[in-house]
Amino acid sequence: MKLSERQQRWRKFNALTPQKLAQARLVLDEIRDGGEVMRSLRNYPLEGGGYLTKAALVGAYNQMVEAGEIEPDRSLLEKIRMKPMRTLSGVTTVTVLTKPYPCPGKCIFCPTDVRMPKSYLPDEPGAMRALEHQFDPYEQVHARLRALENLGHPTDKIELLILGGTWSSYRRDYQEWFIARCFDAMNDLTPTPLPEREGGLLEAQTVNETAAHRNVGLVIETRPDEINPDELRWLRHLGVTKVQMGAQSLDDHILEINKRGHDVESTRKATELLRAAGFKIVLHWMPNLLGATPQGDRADFSKLWDGFCPDEIKIYPNQLLANAELYEYWKRGEFHPYSTEELVDLIADIKPTIPRYCRVNRVIRDIPGNNVVEGNTRTSLRQDIHSEMKKRGTRCQCIRCREVRGKPVDSDSLRLDDLVYQAGSAEEHFISFVTPDDGLAGFIRLSLPTKDSPPTGMTDLDDAALIREVHVYGQSLSFGEEQTGAAQHLGLGTRLLEEADDIARVHGFSRMAVISAIGTRHYYLNRGFERGEYYLVKKI
């Protein structure tokens, strides 16, 4: 695998020479004796100047454990791990990009770069890594797993996030090959990528059910007008469990003048179909589109919770880029980007209105400021918004803001909560375990279809209640690994499944189906489910 100059410099800087390994032993000993990490690093400067990095400490720790010099020490690893927030939601996300390919959309706000799939720029972090690996799926996953392990993160529970324009517009043979190679990378443990093997997707999925790096979620992004029953069956064949869609706006006039290519009804029908098939739904929403105003955006945002009810959202303020058609409108004086202050004021107003069943994944794209012609260039907008909300005395109750993350959890103090809401034609139950200070320790999404729910054409779902997601929070732990007070090992998942069974039974359902990721199949099979065609099912 060819390394970029940046990767080569980083690897060389963190290479464990005998001197660095000796220094690392001293630093680790001091940290184990109660020393603060950064102070301990400064106490042992390198001979040629500078200090060891956390990455070098993690490398030394792993080397010492493998050599039997020290026993595995989770508390020590947690202290020296780089960017621990990456895995505090219980899983480790690996992002890959598909190759450049024509997109059916003609959106005027979307950047175009021949080197990248539609809407992405080559200097965005994830896109940069994909470009370095020439969009090869195996190499992207393989390199990311190695990098995460080198930073001290667990990599046995992997959510695979596939980005790159409109997934559904790619040829299906490419889609199947791409995902199969991603699974091959998760299944391989060798330090050097292996060549492509025969067997294809189904074999790779079977291997992954018990692999060291199991896929616990598979996410693609597409357009609402690409969703239909045939597409849903194909996505389940691939192993997809979550779908991101660009709603962008819930105003038909705004969609039309921005040349989005679909209407609000398409988004409504797509969310209904996805929910009926058990998928987790992520909607992208864009304030500051052509024709929008801050006050109009406030009204538009409120429509998200009227029937659409996404499980997660990404707030992507429109950013003016020179390689988007919108740039010409700006030059003619027909478009004006919001200032940073206007955006902070807008999002600080709407964030407290987000329901407790929804997670806000992002409030800004990771587009480097040098690409932005005019308007906000701050990528730390989330912190600015939270600071403004703190001044106002308001708070957001979304899932991300309430996750317990790495805090210890006392199971006896947890409250079981059942939040019921109507989402189109389905009755949704967001069943959660909540700490006394309103922290979210775990939840299950139970969907109860009605006679008005759209048909999916999949017999696994006939007359069945659906489990669309089970998630227990806290630092991602390895399968079978225990940690005192960790929410992931209090049996909360099993208790939530039992509660979902009881609620479905009371509502007259005799069957339960679950949209399982490949790597979580055995979890459900061990709890009474059986294999169906596209789902795991059981009688209740």
C-alpha cells in the first residue's frame, strides 16, 4: 500500500527506536503511578529535542503487552489513547468514499471537483484519505483500522460509513464489490493487505459474523427519489442498516430554485418506506439555501418533527464555494451567506427543540475555510452554539448531548422510559435507560407498523413489529471484555429487547423482526431470533 508523504513523516516520527522505547517505559511507569499524561511526557524530553507523542506511547504499550513485559491495563490505555471521543458512543466509525461518479442531482449549492465524488472536496479529512488510497475500499478500511489501533482505540465493533455522492446511482456490481472488499478488510488480520479473493459478498459477510473486526452498522447516503421497495431489498442484501438522505429543505419552492430535483413528498414517502423496512434514518438539513431566510429556516426546521421524525440529523449550513453553481448567483448579488453570528443565533434557537429520540451528528461540514468564498468559516460551530445556549440558559436534549459516554453507570439507579410518538403511519417507541442526571445509558427503537404503512414486499416483515436499533453507550469495549460500571456490560441490551417484546405483544403483534448488521447477527440469534431472508425474526 502506497503511503502519502504525510503518512510517511508521521510513521517515521512515531517509530519506536530503542531510545524512544526506553523513554516510553519511563513515561508509562510514571503515568501508572498516578502521573498526569502530558506532564509525564514533558518530564522525559527526547535527546534530540521534542517529546514523545501519545501515538508513540500507545505503540510502546502494545509492544510491551505483546512481549509480556506488562499485563494489559485498560485504565492506562484509556489515559494515553488519542481522541477518545471517537469511540465513546460504543462503536468505532470507519469512513470510506466511493470513486468519482456522475450524480443525478444538479443542486446549485453542490461543489464539483473531477477528482472527487459529487459534493466532496479533496481537502476534507475523510476525502483526503480516500484520495490517498485511490478510492480503493480495501485499502481505505485496512489503513483506517491500523491507524485507529495505533491510537489505542478498540476496533472490534465497526460502523462502516460509506460516503460519496448518491450511492444508488452507482452500478450495482460496483456497489457489491465495494462492500465485499470493505468486509474483506475487516476480516483480514494481516499487516499487509491481501489480494482480492473469490467468494464475493455473501462469503465475506458470513466470515464477518465471527471476525475480530465485526460490522455492527453499515451506512450509505442517497437521495429520497431513489428509494423504492426494490432498492430496499437490494440494500438489505448488501447488509445496509442505516440510510442518510439529503432532505435539505422541507419547502418545495426552496427545493425547486436550488435545483434539488425532488419535492418534499418524495422525502416523506422515502422516510415512510425506510421506516417500514426497519432502517435507521438520517436526514441532512441545510439552512441558508438560495431563497431562505433565518426566520424561514426556523419554521422549516420545525417541519422535520411532523411525520418525518428522523432518528438522526446532520445540520449542514450552506457554504458558498467557488466551484458550485451558486457562486454565479452570489456574483450577481442574488445570494448572501449568513454570517457566523447569524448561524450561531439560528442553531442555538432550534437545537433545544430537537426531540429526545433524535441524535444530532453534525452542525457543520468539515470543509476547510480556505474553500469558503464568503460567510462562516468556523468548523468549531458546535462549541460556539453550546456556549451561546449556556448563556441563554437553554439546553439540547438530543441523544448526542445526553450520552453517558465514559461515565460509570449504576444499573440500580437507572429509569426505564418509553417515549411514544407518531412517525407517519408508524407508532414509534423510543425505549431508554436514563440515569438520575438524565444521562442516556442505552435505548431501543421499536416500530409498530399500521394498516396504512407502505408495503415493502419483504415477507420477513409481514405482520411483524420491528426493532430498528439497539444501542448501549459508553467507551467501546471488545466482545467479552468487562469494565466495572460500563453501560455496555450491564445487560441493558437484553433488558431492552424484553421490554420491546412486551410492548409489541400488548399491541397485538405475535412476531418480531430486527434489522441486524452482519456482525450483530449472533447477538440476536443467541436471544431467540432466527434467520429470515433479509432480517432476523422470532415469535413473541
